[in-house]
Amino acid sequence: MRTPLSRVSRRGRVTLVVLAVLLVLVAITDRAFDIWADWLWYDETGYTDVYSGILTTRALLLATFGLGVGLIVAVNLYLAYRMRPLLRPHSAEQHALDRYRMFLLPRMGTWIAVIAGLVGLFAGIAAQNRWQQWLLFINGGSFGVKDPHFGVDVSFYVFEYPFYRYLLGVGFFAVVVSLLGALGLHYLLGGVRLQGAGDRMTPAARAHLTALVAAFVLLKAAAYFLDRRGLLLGQNPSVDNLNGASYTAISALLPAKEILAWISLVVAVAILVFSNAFARNLVWPGVALALLGISAVVIGGIIPAGVQSFTVKPSPREKESPYIQYSINGTRAAYGIADVKTEQYSSNVTVPPGDLLTDTSTVPNVRLLDPAVVNDTYTQKQQVRGFYEFADKLDIDRYEVNKTTQDYVVGVREINYDKLSPTQSNWQNKHTVFTHGYGFVAAPANRLVCGGLPYFVSGFLGEQQRAAGEECQSSTEQIPTSQPRVYYGERMSEYAIVGKSGGNDSEFDRPSGNTDQYFTYDGKGGIGVGSLSRRILYATHMRETNFLLSSVFNDDSKIMYVREPRERVEKVAPFLTIDGDPYPAVVNGRVLWIVDGYTTASTYPYSTKVDLRAATTDATTGEGTFAQQRQDINYLRNSVKATVDAYDGTVTLYSFDDKDPVLKAWNKAFGGKLVKPSSQIPPDLQNHLRYPVDQFKVQRDLLSRFHVTAPNEFFSQQDFWQVPADPANSGQEKQPPYYVLAKMPVQDELNFQLTAAVVPRNRANLAALVSGYYVDGKPVLQVYELPDNTNIQGPAQVHQKMVNQDQARQDITLLESSDSRPVFGNLLSLPIAGGMLYVQPLYIRSTSQDNSFPFLNKVLVNFGDYAAYANNLQQGLEQLVAQANNGRTPGGAQPPTGVTQPPGTGTQPGANDALMAAAAKVQSAITEVRAAQQSGDFERYGRALKALDDAMKAFEDAQKAAAAAGGTQPSTNPSGSPPASAPPSAPASSAPPG
């Protein structure tokens, strides 16, 4: 006797239903609250058209594709039900299926609706994520460029092709699901049988199923026709990393796709006719499908493979040459490098460096502050409070101060919430007290004071700092701001609640003397959160009960969130790819974050694809610059310049490429007013726009190959370049590009430009210098290409040459064996005076203190055959000139003046004693500098540096006297005394007071 199955009681069933309904209601309510909160955010920023447009498009796609696919599945399941046989033969198979029929048939309509609804819901949810493809599909315009094979405008590939592909995918999905569902239902209801005598399929079931198979084959015919266009997006099998059609694709695959499309049409008709009108069985349809499969293998696979192996491989250069040319042209057009200006720069290693001393453009503006190194210096010297901090990598911009334009290392003082003490980290402090940063801090990139520190000219907090009578910062604000408070910044990861609380100012503003100043936000940023309904909303949205329990809220309270500039622009314009390095600028007295936005595509014909993350990752990525998402693109434009006001969060989008068809399509999709025209960019903002970093990196990588425009030379790859490893780091990360203010060859004036050196593939010498800058608001990409017959050293070679100078090597060795470490800054490559000037700052950082910071100690300089190691750039240039005039061996020890006799012959008795005494004074001065550094006393530290400088000069005089007298010079000893073979350097194991 079968044991009856346990059944859930009626009360249990009701409970389960109630719980399920509650879970659904909670999910719907939570999603509704998220939409409400997003709507309020878009309303506050003034971009509700964007949000409503996205929501409407998503809803439209969800409904259209969901209902469409669901209806197709429902109709086919219903047909299978209606076509069921009224009489079924008696067999064990049919008897086994009876129990399932008894369960399904009474509620078949419900089951069909549920299954079709779930399938439609799945299709609709997938479709609503294609909202960007749909908006481009219906709003895209002409590129004005046609592909070289079909004569079709590029807009078809960029705007239409992706959506057609998606439509085919949805069609295949709907047909396959319908086919499988109908086949299963026909079998369940007896229309299809696996056992028993007679036909295995009723005529109605056969007609239904063969019609679905024919529909699948028709879709395959459409796919073959579309594949023809897709060949222009493929990979060339004869050339590495080159996209576009190849000889085999055009000569074999293109006709194969056309033939297979027509075969598919014939097979679809054959399936319908032979299975129902003539043979009324599945033999001939099966034969037709087999022939289609064999044709696909032979025509679409074997023949093209044979063409590739026996026609192309014996002479690939000749066969692929025209297609390589198409790919070169397409890639250069798609990435904006078709108009690159190439200049032959005949740099010479033997050119004398004398003109460097008289240069009045580039040399005075050589940047010695590395924004990737000195962030801790900014933090320690301008922090004031422990929770203030600057970005991991500072930024470079140019300003006109006292009628002189120069570049500055800039940053804003922000709150680092991780640095709040445990007692400060409660909810009220984090979200209502420590709400903002304060101050735009800048220092000239070419000026150092007080023993290697930046000379700060803006953003002061605290007292003026001095050392040995020297000002360590400007006494006046040279870059003044009308509103220095920073509510929106790169470190603003937490939401903030602002507004009056109990009638008092509650937000910590800044320290002032021995007291703290407090502030109440009065700007237009933020969303009102004073009402009970808003507090309930944000309690749910933020998952925080304090919105309901805290007493800090009143009618004036507002909430700020999404406060990071990149995220803010990305939310306003989700179709843009955002540059990884936003930067602050003072524009008309306001601190604005400037963010570069890119329009991208991945279906530009004959354009080579680039992994955006790989192309933009270098030695500084992740340390103050954001890594790009991993995505393959083959079209890139810096179409938008966006600004985010640091005080009120206002986001403004400006068109920077009014001709970009992709940006035009997006602007049209959102009412035509989303992006302001470039003519409305304020002049002061225009002065702070710069060539964007990530675009430059992509273009630099591509120019490493696509500077070669002749197809035969491109195929050989002999003239390809590569980005060198960063010599400032020990790893193999690519050297980042650097912003410099310089006047380079063929340039009429100083330009703020982004530059990068490239080297020949698998070699280390310099091949070219790439520069990107703006002229009258228009981007210019320039390449200074060195002739093949020159052998100018590349960054890695120059770095090794400079650090292997006698004095540099000794100092670095001392550093590495003491409680400090050397930190190499950016290695700048500057074409000037007919040669290539390399400049690299050397910083020192203590390893014995947790709050240590780097300070500039020396400058490494190289020009042609000559290298220098000096206290500053001017001294370094003078050393280069002296070497050229005196015939010094490059990189070696400078020959002493006078006649040097062997030790022990003609020695003057007091020469060595004086030299040893001078060395001892230097060592004593170094000890005093270290002690002053640890004491934190700037005046003592300044006096110590002055004493060390005097001791070093005395040592040099004693050294010359000893050399002239033939005396024996003291050698470096294990205790860390300064080497006597050259003037001792500044203290290697100390840093300024921190």
C-alpha cells in the first residue's frame, strides 16, 4: 500500500502565500524607493530628462521584448495544445504520460501563461539593458564616411549593426524556446511518440515543428547576410592585432556567406514543402538540414581555410597589402590620429649644451615636483588636522600669476574618513560634522624652498612657516578662491547632512589659531531631507535608521551624496566613458573639478580594437588615477568636457567635439539640450582645459604601430615602437605621460602639453616623442620622430647613466644602507637646443618614521653625452656646460684642476689633515640636520642646512687643495661618512621636519 504524501495544511498554504506576497511587496517598495531617491538626485542636478529618458526607454524595451517573446512562446505552446490528438494509441509510453496530462490539462491555460510570462520576463529584463543600443539605433546620424567594400556609411556599423545583431539573437532565442516547448508539449499530449507502431508524429505536430525549424533556418539566412557586413569588423589572420577584413574574408568568406544565405532560404522552403506537401515525413527535411550543415563546413570553413593556407600564406605581404591599408586608414580615423603632425627631429648626441643656459622658454619651466611623489609632502605640510588629506596623486595645471604663466602642482584639502579617530567616527560626526574639505593648495612645479620643499602659494591654513629666514610659503594667496570649501571631491565617499542644527553652526570648517571654526552650508547643492517622508525614504535608501532617530534633522536639512566627481558625471551621462584623472581648477574664483568624457564604439569598420584598461594602465594607475573598465573599443573621441562645482556639486557638460556623430546621437536622444555647445565654454575654463590622459595613452599605444602608414612596412613590423617601462619604478609598468609647460620645436609659443617618449620595439634607444596640446581650443597631436641613423638614448638608458655617475652612485648606495630611501621622480624628455634634455628629480624619504614624506634632494640631468648630478637644475646645466668645455668624461669623475701627484710624493704635510677635518665637519653637519629633522623645528632645520652647505663648500676647497698637493683623500667608510672623492651631498638619511 502506497504511503500518502504529506500535505501542507490550509493555514500553512495561506502563510506561505502571505510571506511570498510580503517579500514581493518589500522588493517592489525597495526598488520604488531607489527610483524615487534617484529621481530626487537627478532633479537636484537638473538632469531629470536623462533619468526619465532612460527609465522610459528601459520600460519600453522591457514591455516590447517581454511581450513579444512571451507572445511567440505562448502562441506556439497554445498551438501544440490545440493540435493534440483526440485519440492516442494504447501503449506503455502513453499510459506513463497519463498522470502528467491529468495534472496539466485542467489548468493548461494557466501553465502556458506562467511559462510564457517567465520566458518573456527574462527576455524583457535582458532587453532593457540594451537601452543604449536602442537609443543610438533610432538617433544615430551619418558619419560622412563610407566603408571601402560595400559603400555603406560608417553609421550603419556603429549605430545599427549592433542592434540588428541583438534582434537576431532574440529571434533565435524565441524560436528555440518555442521549438523545445512545443516539442515537449506535443510529446506529452501524444502528438509525438517514441514508441509504438505507425507514424511517430501526427501531421499537425509535424507541420508545427517543421515550421519552427524553417523559421530557425530563415533566421540563419538573415544572420549570414548580416555576417557579410561583420567581416569588416573581424580579425586579420595574417597580421597580429589588426582588425578588418582580410584577403581570405573578402575572397572566400564573403561569397561563402552569400551562398550559405541563399542555401538557407532554399532549405527553409524545402523543409516546409517536403515535410507537409509531398513526402509528409522528416527524411527530406533532414537531408536538407544535413546539406546545409555540410555546406557551412565546406563553403564556410574548409574552402576559406584552403585559401588562407595555399593562397595567402605563401605571399601574405602581397595579398594582404590593400586590406592592411584599409585597416591603417580606419584605425587612424577612428581614434583621431589621422591628422597627427609628424616632424623629423634631428637630435644629435654631440651637440654642445651651451644653449641650455640661455633658453628662456622651456628650461625655466622644467618641472621638478612630481605630482605622483609629493602628495605626502602636501599632506604633511598643509594637513593641519590629521583627517585632512590630498589625493594619492596630485595634478598639474597652469596659472598666470603676476603676468607670468607657469605650471603648478595642485590639489584640494579633503576629508579622509578613514583617518577619523575612533571617537570621531560615530554616525553624527562622520555625516553631519566632518562634511567638507577646505582649500585649493598649489605650488609652482619648478620652485623648491626650505631644503627641498614646495613653495605653497594658495590654500593656507595655520601659521606662516619659515626656515633660516627663508619663506616656506607665500605670504599672500596668489591663486585666490571665492569659495574654498570642498563638498564634492575625490575622497568624498560618504554622504553628508547639512543645514542648521539647533540654530548653531555644526559643520567643522577649519582651524583658526587655537580654536576651530564651524560653518553651515548655504549653497544650492543637496536634497531636502527635513520632512518625515524624505527621512523614511533615505532611511530605506541608505539603510540607516538614524534618519528616523537622530535629532539633527529639521526643515533646513539637506543630504548630499554621489559626491565624487567621476561618479557624478558618470551618473549624469552614463553613456560616457570617464577619464581616470579628474583635476581641480580655480575658474573665476570657484573650485571646479574638470572631468574628460569620451564617446566610444566597438564596431567601427576596419579599426583595430584596443583593451581600454590595458592601454591606459601604467605605473601611476590606481595611485590617484582610476583604472578604466575592461572593454574592447575601436572608436574614441574626447567629446565632452564636464565640470563639477566643488561647493554645490553643479554638473555642466560642454561639447568639445561638435562634429562627433556619437555625441550628436546622444544629445538628440535626450532632447538636444543635454550638452552645451563648445562656444559656451567660459574663457577662464578654456584656459585650464588640457589634453586628456587616457585618450593620449590610447593614441600613444596606437601610434607605436600606426605611425607606419605604408602597408608593406606595417606588415614587416620592423619600425614599430613601444612604450618604455617607467625608470622611476622597479617594475615593468609602462612609463606614464607627463604634463609640461614647454616650447618644443616648430611650436611658436609655450604650450601646456602632455608628452611621452617611445622606443623602438625590443630596443632601449629613443625613437620618438609624442606630444598632445591645444591650440585655440583645438587638439593637436604631434610626433617628433628621430632619424634611424641616430642613437639617442632612451629613458631607461639615460636613467642608468645618470644614477651611475660616481657621486650619484655613492649617495644612492648610502641611502639604501641607511634609514632613508631614494625616490626617483618623473623622468622628463624635452627636445631643446638641437638635442634631448632629460631631467629627473631625486627625492629622499625617511624609512624610520611613519609620517615621513619625500623632499627633493638632487636633480639628475642628461644632455647628449653629458650627465650631471646637482643640487638644482641650474647647477646641473652648468655642470653639463663645464663638462663640454673641459672635456670631462661623460658620467665619470671630473678631472681635478692642477697637477695631481701620486700619493706619498711631494705631499704637503697639512693637506690631508685639513681634508680630514673638513670631512669631519660635514659629518657633524649631517648629524645636526638629522636631529633638526626629528625635532620638527623649522628654524633649527634651516640653520642646519645652511651649516651643511658651508661645510660642503669648505670640503670642496680642502679637496682641491689636497689634490693640488698630491695628498691622499679619505675614502667612504662603513659608518656612513660622506665620500671624499666628490663633494658630499645633502644628508641622505634625513628629511625635513614632519
